[in-house]
Amino acid sequence: MIKKTAQSNKLLAFVTDAESQKILQSVPTDHLQLISDIRIGGINESIDFLKNNASPAVLVVDLSSSKLPVSDIKKIADCCEPGVKVIAIGDKNEVGIFRQLLSLGVQDYVVKPLSDKLLLKTFESVVLGNDDRNTKAFSEYGKLISFVGARGGIGVSTLLANCGFLLANQYTKKTSLIDLNVQGSMLSHLLDTETSTGFRDVLEAPQRIDDLFTERVMVRQTDNLSVLSSEEALDEPFLISEGAVSALLPIILSQFQYSLFDLPRSFSDGINTELLLLSNTVVIVCDTTLVSVRDVVRLTKLIRENENPEQKIILVVNNEGLYKEGHIDHDLFEESVQKKIDCVISFDSITPLVALNDGKPVVGYNGPLAKGIHQLAALLIDQTAIFPDTSGKMSFINRFFARNR
Ligand SMILES: Nc1ncnc2c1ncn2[C@@H]1O[C@H](COP(=O)(O)OP(=O)(O)OP(=O)(O)O)[C@@H](O)[C@H]1O
Ligand SMILES: [Mg+2]
């Protein structure tokens, strides 16, 4: 059966020719509780749509113009929310392609010329789940992104909360934020939400985690943004149980396209190391002091020991310009830590405090911090940053990017 996604009743198709569009439009889908939206386009249009919109329940992609169908399908998987059912169509009747696509979790490969009867059968078997051809999920798990500071108070929670807000509300990705600083999470303050009742229980007794966990315990900030955070009493000793992360991850990653973890400063219980090992992307937040050099080196060494070539490290310098003394210049810093700086966010003396007072995310204000967070969020999903349009008109640069996206 189809999992509940943000657009759980939508069947979206991109096809490269008008004839196929007409046939797809003629296939009845009401009895499957699906509303179909059949558009002209190929792989690029499909990817563009998925990057900027909630995923449909069923996606039909046309591989006719694709020279590398398998790698194109992998690109689509990267942009899809977990649980989307994908049907590929194409003009090559090759069993090799068919097998490879199925192994990537595509439900079916339909060869052109299309027939409405065959498509109806395909849709029915995909939606009703009475097809035993492919049980492998397409995009089974969303992306895991860990945020860690090279020193305390460097802005990890601020950057994470606001990047999460942008991923969910500007890029329309189903996003979860999980703060493992269980005794003093800032997320609920930064986003003006409640803390999650029951988070501590599952961290102490992970056997209590079930499929309904996200609905029961997570706090929904908006349709696309759910938060898991806690403010446990300081005088009550509390240990995250071994196995809590491995119990939590499959549930969370199968329901959200992006899950952002705020890691505590202490590595003593092994949980941070486990999460760093499993993360698709690790964001290290630092400043350009000697203190940061030490811990950026230690963190990158630990992460690189994973030897996962697909894992990305994003190095963010925050609070740039706060102090003049005691900071090293960027070239020397990069040389010392053996890593390029990916994003620089200036110190902002005004908007963080105003935002906290107003109980609103700082990305809703104009200022250097908001600007930097927009750039960081775009890096997290490999896109050009979309800046808020405050003038009512699109700037030259935004028009340029909108045209060329
Ligand atoms: N670029 C910036 N300019 C000005 N203030 C900032 C900036 N980034 C973060 N801050 C402020 O720094 C303070 C600490 O931020 P935050 O709580 O996000 O850091 P942290 O790394 O999560 O801290 P901790 O180690 O306590 O978890 C907050 O008051 C926040 O508003
Ligand atoms: Mg924090």
C-alpha cells in the first residue's frame, strides 16, 4: 500500500510527447483515490519539480530522452520523499534496463507506445499493492544530516532550526528536527513550539518506539516540519540507552525526506559517533579561532575514518567578524584543518535576539544571519539559495536563477 506522503492522493507524470500525455490523461484514477496531473517533460523537469515541491504518491517518469536511464533514476531517488511509488516509461524494450530499474525500486517499466488498459493495470497494482513484482522501496529512507559544533555556543541549534524551517517551508521537504541535548534543547524556543512529551521515555526504553511514534511524540510545527526536543530536569540523572538511535532512525528516516540531528557536545556515550557514521551529511559549525581548529581537525578525522565516499562534510564558519583579535585568516584556517570552508555566516548583533523575543525563526528577518542560513540550507539540498523577496520584485540575480533552474 502507498505510504502517506504530503500529497498522498496525487499521481504526477512527466512525459516527453503529447500523444503519451493524452493517453495518460484518459486513464481513470478516481477509483484509486488519485488525482492525476500529467505534464510534458523529461528527467530534468521531473527533478526540478521534485526539488521544489512535495512529492506525489505515484510518480511516472519518461526515460525516452535519457541516455543514462539508471543514473537518471538515481538522481530522481535523491529528490523523492520516502515512500513514493515510481513507474518508468521509455522507448527501449530492453530487459537489462527493466531489471536494473526494478532493482532500484522502480515499480514497473512500461514501453511506448502506451496503452490506457495496460497503464490502468499498472496503476492498480501499484496503488492496491497486489503486485508481487517489486517489493523493494524506491526512496526508502530520507537523508540524515548531523549538525555538530567545534565549540559550545557557536550557533549549531540556531542554524539547524532555521535550516529545518527553510527545508520544510520554502523547499517543501518533509523535515524532522531531533535535538539530542535532552536536558536543554533550544529548538522549541527557536521555533516557538512545545517540547515533545515522551521523548525521554523512548530514549531510555527504545523498545517503546513504534510506527506511531512520530505522530505520538513529535511536535508538528507546520505540515512539513516536525520537532523532537526535550527539556528534562537538570537534577534528574538520565542516560540515552544503547540501541536508542538504531531504533529511532528507521522510523524517522522512513517518514521524512530530511532529518536534522542536533548533536550534544559530549561524545562520551558513543551516540554522536554512531550518528556521524550513519549521516549522509555532517555540518560542522565553527569560528576561525585556534580552539575551533583543534576540534574541526578531530571531528573531520573521526568522520573521514568512516571512509564513506558519499558522505559530505559541510564546514560552516559562524559569527564571522565578531572578534578581530585571536582569529586566523581563512586561508590559514583551511590549511590548518585540511578542509575548505563551505559557508561563512557573519555575526549579526540584532536579528537573533529580536527573533527570539518575537518567538519567530530568524530567517523571517533581513540580516546577515538569515542570509547565511539561506545559503546553508541551499547547500544541504544542493541548490542555489533562494533569498526571500522583500522588495515585491525579483532581483536580477533571482530572475536569472529562476530562468536557469
Ligand atoms: N551569526 C550569529 N550572529 C549573532 N548571534 C548568533 C549567530 N549565530 C548564533 N547566534 C547566537 O548565539 C547564541 C548561541 O547559539 P546556539 O544556541 O544556536 O548555539 P549552540 O552551538 O547550539 O550552543 P550549545 O553549545 O549551547 O548547544 C544564541 O544566542 C544565538 O542567537
Ligand atoms: Mg545547541
